[in-house]
Amino acid sequence: MARIALASGLQHALAPLTRADSQLTVWITGDRLLAGRFPTADFEFDFSAEVFASMGSLPAPPVAPRSLDTVVGRKTSNLVLRLLGRDTPYESWKALMIGALRQIEEARPGALEALEAYHPRSKRAVARRPEQLYENRKQVEHFSAELIPGWYVATNNSRTEVLKYLRKAGEGVGLVWGRDIDVVEAADAR
């Protein structure tokens, strides 16, 4: 089975490693993408998170919130956000989550604050600091990005979670799900 990553995601993941070690090499062994000083691998690329994870021989590189340009995900669906009479297409649930939250906040300021208060189980959809998103530090490092200045978004969400978060964000600022805001999947998007 092929494992695919966006080139921009790979570039973003390599940047802190190459700043720390200009002699860093990258190679493929079997189905693993490794980095370090060949033949000693210090990092392995995690295709699902599009980050290099430390293999234990070196401390993990410093983690900055990822640019949203690198976290929109690969194309997994044909989705349409319907917000206040305007349709916007998206190609993944991650891209939909990010784009929709930005649009809702722009249309009705205060949506992110309303959503921040919603905290089911072990994560929040949005927070003012990335460490407030997840209880698990590794998830913060791998699955968060700056949404807009001063706000961070959790990027590890299921279809069900994305729909729930968007509904909560909309309802928090008076939007009615199914009338003012809705998400339509490809077959229904006509």
C-alpha cells in the first residue's frame, strides 16, 4: 500500500531538522522514510501526521505550530460548506474544518470563543494556546496548527467530530444547522 504525504508537509517536517544538522540525510528503507546521519536513523517520518518522530537517539526537534498550508490533508472527499447562502467546496474533512471555522468566525465573530467552551473528553476543537487542545503532549505536537492569529485548531478529527464542532461553532453564534449552515457530501452537493 502506498503511503502519501504532501511535498509541503515533508518540507515543513524537515525544516527544523535541517536547521539543527546541516549534514542530515534522508533515505527510504522498506516502507519507512528515515532521517539522520546515514546509516544511523534518528527520525522516522509519520505519514499520517506528516511529521518526523524521534527514534530515541536524539531529542525531538523543537515544535512550532504547523502552517495550515501543510495540514489541509490529502483529498479524501468532495464536500461543500453551505454558510449563509454561500457554497464553498473542500476536498478533505481537515480542510473543511479549518476553512469552515475561519468562515464562521469571519461571518459571526465569537464563534471560536463559543466552540472553545465545548470540551468533550480529551480534546478541544479550538483553543488560544496549542497545549490547551489535547491532554496528550504528542498530539499537541503532531495535530495542531494556528487557525488565525491567537487561535489554534486540533487537526486530528473524525468526520463525526468535524460535523459536531462546526454545528457547535455555528449554534454558538445563532446560526441554525440545516438552514444557515450545513455540510453536504459529494453525492448530495448538486
